[in-house]
Amino acid sequence: MKEQAIQLLKQQIEKLREKDFEFKSWRKQSSLMLMRIFGEDDPKVKQIEKLEYEFNSWSLRDASGNESYEGGVRHTGKAILEAAIMELDTFGLPDQQHTDENVTVGKLIATLLQDELKGSQVKQIRLIAQSNESHEEKRRQLGELLESIDKEQMKNMLAALLLNEHFSKLF
């Protein structure tokens, strides 16, 4: 299985060299392959999905700049896939059950928060978590927000989490 995954990633690298390279389909295929191999929350998946490849009016102004822009995107894509291959060679396939459990528990907690908290509280948590503040500042702000949550509401959230079948398997 490891060899098959490596072979698929090498084929994606080869597609980068093709003359009639189609970026959007390549990016989607690469993203799906990496998700299947490493899990949907793997950073390599996000890096591939963030790659942009546009020939807009600004990039078309200078032919040499356009080529270097195109080459840069291909180079970055190749580097991401090569890193994935090295990871597979060194560590083998990830434990998919562990990866799936982490994703499931993460989604469980997010769903739980959305179900039990007010919309404004969920929005505040999202803003704090996605802010550029330091980890300590985010922790402080979340602490203040959690203090404002009703004790009964907090009890319900914790009970729902602990009684969930996916979460209880971790104990």
C-alpha cells in the first residue's frame, strides 16, 4: 500500500512536467490523494489547496515574469508532493484509524459547541481562535468567554461530550 501511494504521488509530480498541464484538475487530484493517504486535516492537503495558478492581467504583463510565476507554482506543488513521499518512505503510512478518530473527535467538539452555545458565543470563539494574537492572549480571551457561560450550559456540554460514543472510546 505504501508503494502504491508513493507511485501515485510520483505520477502527480510527472503531470507537473506535461506541456498541456491543467492546474485545477491536478490540484484537486493531488488534494484528494493526500487526503486519502494522510487524512483530510493534514497540512500538506491545505498547502496544495492554497496553491493559486492564475494568468490574470497582472501576471500577463511580463512574459518572463509569467513563466517564473507558473514555474513557482509547479515547484511548490512538486516540493509538497516530494515531502509527502519522503514522509511515507521514512515513517510509512499513517495510522488511519488514529487520524480518523482525531478528525471525528474534533468535529464532535465543534458540533457540540455549535449545538450548546449561542450563535454569538460560537462566533466569538471562532474570532478568537482565528486571530493573530499570541497563544497566551487567545487563552486569556477564551477563559473570559468561558467564565460568562452559564453553569448549567457548561454541564450539558461536558455531559454530551463524555457520553458520545466516539469520545468515550478514548478512555
